[in-house]
Amino acid sequence: MLTCIVIDDEPLACDILEQYIGKSGTVKLKAVFNSAVPALDFLATNAIDIIFLDIEMPEMSGIDFLNKLDNPPVTVFTTAYRDYAYEGYELGVIDFLLKPVSFERFLQAIQKARDFFSLKDQHTSIENDDGQLGSVFVKSGVQKIKLNFDDVTHIQGLKDYAIIHHAGGKVVIKGSVKSMHDIFPEKHFMRVHKSFIVAKHKIVRIERNKIMLKNFQVPVGRIYKEALENFLKKNN
């Protein structure tokens, strides 16, 4: 069972999350904090899997709190403001819960975290396909699975790992987004954010600072926006 803490200055928001955690049956609540400051002391001596973290708080914001942690647990932002998605992805959060949070949406966030831990524990690695174009090999234990580039939709960086989303599901690889960018060719893939690479042929449309894939939205980082605009001009 995964362990978690809640950090939120709104008592009602804390109560709702505490109820949801109890109902889920898959996550154990270790502590609730109405301020980020005492949570820092708690994490200094306690290992936690997931933080449910509010952003707008007195004394210290959720963003400042995460920046103070050298190796933060998997984090789910809980916020009333959609505009914080960009900062969250920069910090490697796994999901956002927009207040008021529904139980169904809460369970989706929990499942994302559980999937990440489960896939991470498989100690999967990635290998080039002996120079063959169009695929790589994913190694898990004694198995090697061929992963075709055409099946990959996007790659997300999270902590020290990269989550490769493909037609058959997800693969978690130890390594940075940059290291994935060196493996997945620029002909088919484009880095659009500090934490995201997308398959060019999987882009459905672009809305302001978001790329819409079939079942996912990817933020566009400021420093990558010009390269994306140039790509669009060449392909119109």
C-alpha cells in the first residue's frame, strides 16, 4: 500500500481528500498539514510515496515547497487554478486535481501514481535496435520487446525517469527526457517542453500553449515554442 500526506491550508479540502483516501483502500494517509513549513520537517525523517499538495498557501506556496526538496515524492497538485499546469510539469508532478475534486478524478490520480511505481519496479531499460530505423528494444528482466516508433505517442519526464506512452500502454525507463531525445529520432519526434517529447504524426491539433494528442494534452514550454511554430509552418 502506498503512503501519502496532504498539504493544504483549506480545512474542507483536507477533509475531502482524507475521506477519498480512506475510501480508496489503496493508499495510507500518514499526516495532514495546513501549512507547508511543518511538512518539510516531517519529510526530513519520513519516507512518503505521494504528496497531495495545494499551491496557493500562506507562508510558503506549493511550488516553493517542491523547490526546497532535493528528492520529492511523487506529487499531485490540488488547486483551484488551471494556469498552474505549466509550473507543475516543470517540477515533474504526476497529475493535477482541480478543486472541487471528484472521487472519480481522485482515483485516476492514484492510478497514475500506482502505474508509475509498478512500472518503475520492473527495472526496464531501452536499447537501440542494432541500427535499424523505426524501433527500439525495451528490456524487462530476460524479455526484450520491440517498440515501434509509430506506436509511441509521447514521452513524459518524471523525477529521474521517462514514461514512454505507446499504443499498448506505458513503459517507465530510468533516465532523463534528454536521454530519450537522443534515442527517439528528430525526424519523428519533437521536444516541446522540459518534461515532454511528442510524436509529430500523433499531434491532433494545437491550442495556444497545449498540444492535443488523441487522449492526452501536452504543455508547450516557452523555449520550445519557436521550434514548434517552425515545424507547423513547414507542414502546412
